[in-house]
Amino acid sequence: MKRTVKILTVALIVFPILMGGRQYGYASTDDLQETYKNLEVFSNVLSIVQQNYVDDVDTKETLEGAIKGMLTSLDPHSSFLKPDDFKELQVETKGSFSGIGIEITIKDDMLTVVSPIEDTPAFKAGIKAGDRIIKINGESTKDMTIFEAVKILRGPKDTEVTISVHREDWTDIQEFTIIRGVIPIHSIRANILEPGYGYIRITNFQRNTSVDLNKSIDDFLKEGALKGLVLDLRNNPGGLLDVSVKVADIFLDEGIIVSTKGRIKEQNMEFSAHGGGPDYEFPIVVLINGGSASASEIVAGALQDHKRALILGTQSFGKGSVQTIIPMGDGAGLRLTTARYYTPNGTSIQATGITPDVLVPEADSKEDDAEKGPKSFLREKDLKHHLENGGDIQLKPEPQTIEKSGLISDKVTIDEKTKEKLKNDNQLNTALLVLKSLNVLSKSGSEK
């Protein structure tokens, strides 16, 4: 009888929520009746498990498992967060933490790398986007949630973690023993490619990203006129929505940056640019690839739709959904997908991504294959239960494909590291070439 009371208590907690939803039009009478019927089935199954399973059943653990299953069946980004997991999520955006530095997801029930964060231990160890993590410290990752994996991967600085990895073109699983390090909050790396041409790489979107971006541009301008800027968002897994809006706002004077649309009115929002900031007139080329996701796609989509930048590279990841963190009474939380992102032109990028204006393959990448072509990135559309696109994609011109240009100016003195990077990075080299061409065209146009 005691166990039955527990089950009924769970049901009674759920029923008032459903009845309250009816008041706001969330569910019809038929929907509620169907829900009640299914809850009765759930209660019966739980009762049978408690009474007949071979071992004693921890009711709380069983219910948490049911909740996890319910949320993961919705889409890859909705999840139940235990109190410890909820704290871990808050750590990511507030400061530095110790770990190996990768963005992960679940694909085909397997823990998969979306992108390594540049200059982190995982990046330096050679972990690549699309790698499947089979084991962590000898423990199978099958049925392991993202937050459970994160908890194991993180740890004190200078401690070891071993991951067993399978890559698409490997016949055997390989082990990587990685020394954990501090993953910094600084997400901006900047340098001069050639006099007058700046390069800024955003590795992810953290609280200080927009401030650091402004500072980097100011530093460039102190060196002289800025003829063009390369904004590198490749392998940028995303971050904070409000920060991506601030980054796009730096380069836009007016208009919508991004909008969100969900089932309920409160999820329908528009984020717009504000005038009054520095008037930057230099041309911009934004670099993207299959590892550019979420917040980085918001920035690329906004600058593309407003024709403020030329987007160069390969198709982006395609994560165009909004997750809302809903705290629970016991310190736990829900990470629930509540809306889709839309670019200023009203285009949903969910499961499709941003199509570059100029398609430039990573021809010099070691992951490329002479017969198969450029490596295949894991994308949102490859994930199980991925959210469908939110609307008709507006037709855009087919991107022009540019092969390796091989042009680097030898007349300008630049440091050897930058020169080597330009030599080996086809997309960056092409971006610089495009900026210099735009500068020449601009001068010839003004002379007329």
C-alpha cells in the first residue's frame, strides 16, 4: 500500500499542472483525457516493476530515469538536470573551469564530439569534430547522458582522463590520455594578417566576448586604418544568446538580429541592433564550417542577411533551437527546447544551417580525403530526434566555389607564424584575398 501511495502522489502532482495548462489553452480536453489514460498506464507499469523486479527498486532513481527518457525522446537538446548537473551548467558561463575543452552531443546513442575548443587540451591532443567517444576512463559511454559525461571529463587541473575514440576512417579504436587544464573564459584571439587587415577568432560566446571583441578592434585601429576584417567562427560551438546578439550589434546599426518563435507567446521575441556605437565601415568576411553552431550561426546569419559581411567556408552545423533552463524545487532543473531561431529575413536555420555566400572547402585539412573530398562534419540533422526546420527556407543563390588561391603577398612583412597559417589555411587565405579585392574595387569605384 505504501508504494501505491507514492505512485498516486506523483500523479497528483502532475494533474494540477495539466489542469492549470488548460486555463491558458495549452491542452484541449481530448489531450488531457489522453494524458490521464497514459499516466494510468505509467503508474501501473511502475507498480508492477516495484513489486516484481528481481531486485529492490529505488523509486526516485526509476522516476528520474523515466523523466530523462521522456525529455530525450523530444530532441537532442532537452534534458533533465540533477542538482549537480544544474550547477555544472551554470559554471560554464560564469568563469573558467578545468576540463579537456570539447563540445559534445549524442548521435545514434553515442557520445560524439561537435567541436574541440581551440587551444584546449583536447584540441592539442588531436580530438576532431565527429569523433565518437566510446569509453571514458574505461567506462562505456553507451546510455551515458551528456551531463554525466561532462562530470567525468571535468576534474582538477593537471589530472588525467583517458578517452577511447573511434573516427570515421579508422579501423580500430584509439585511446587518448589527456591532461585536464583550465578552460579560459577569454574567447577572443586577434592578430594582424597584413597591415590594414585584421583577424579575430571567436572560440565560443562567453560573458566577456563582446567587450573583448570591441577592445581587439580598437587595438587594430590604433595601428592605423582597418581595410578589412576576418571574423573566424569556425568550430565555434556557440554559447550565450545575449552575447551573440551583442557581437552582431557591434557591426549593425539597425534592424533585427535574431528572432525566436515558440508555442507560447512569451517565447516569441525579437532582438534588434542599436545605433550610436562606433561606425565601422570596413568590409568583413566571416568564416564558418560544420563546427559553427548555435550562437555563431546567429551572428553569421544576421551579418549575412543585412549584407554587412560575406560568409565564406562550408555549411554550418544547423542548431537553430532555443533551450530554456527551468529550475525545479529540489535544486534540479529542466533544459527544455522552447523555440526556434530565425535570421533577420525570417529564415529558420534549424537542421539546415547557414549556407555560405562563397563555398571554400578545407582543401588543405589533414582530415580531407583525395577521393571522398572534405571531411564530413556531424550536423544537427544527423542527430536522433532532431527538431524539424521551422519554416520554408528562402531560396538563396547557389554559393560560388573557390578553390585554393595560393596567393600570399611577399611584399608585406608579417610574422612567420601568421604567414605559415595563411599558407596552410585555404579558407583564411581566400578570405584575405577577398578583402583585398573588395578594397581595390572600392578604390576604383570612388575614383570614378
